[in-house]
Amino acid sequence: QVQLVESGGGLVQPGGSLRLSCAASGFTFSSYTMSWVRQAPGKGIEWVSAISSEGISTSYADSVKGRFTISRDNAKNTLYLQMNSLKPEDTAVYYCAKSPLDWGQGTQVTVSS
């Protein structure tokens, strides 16, 4: 079955950086567009970024454009999200997603001084 395991979250000061990883298994990772979504406390799900199956095309929410970079390593079945210039409003649980029905368990990112 599909398994997505996120890691790399933590507590970081405003302006800091984190790199999230998502290890995928149970499906042909290299065949799927993958996404990152997040959920801030008390708020709904927000789409953050997506990357095409071969990693050629990427897209970002306006709220993270220029600060976050999505990438993937199909040889390692792993999705990444490099987050720079973090802001308190980036605080959320971050999930990688293969589809609206296939998410990981999430990793907490807290941006606070």
C-alpha cells in the first residue's frame, strides 16, 4: 500500500531554514506528480507546492514563492521541500501527498522566536 513518511520538521527562528523529506513506498514514485500541503493550527488545508513526475515542472502557492523549493530524487523515492526565510505564519503540520486520498502522517514545523 501507499506509504509516505515525512521528516525534518522542528522549531526554527524566523528567518531560519528547514528541509523536509518524504520517503515514499508502495507505488511507482517516479510516475506521479507529488505535492506538499500544510495545515496551520485552527485552519484548513493549504496547498503549498507541487512537482511533476520527472521533476521538470514545479509550482508554488503565492505565500511561499521565492522562499520554498520543491525537489525530488526518483532514484531514492524521496520528495523534498527546502524552506528558507521562514515566517511565523509558516507554522503548520506539513504533509506530502500523492493524491487527495494519499497523505503521510505529517511533520510539525514551528517558526517562533
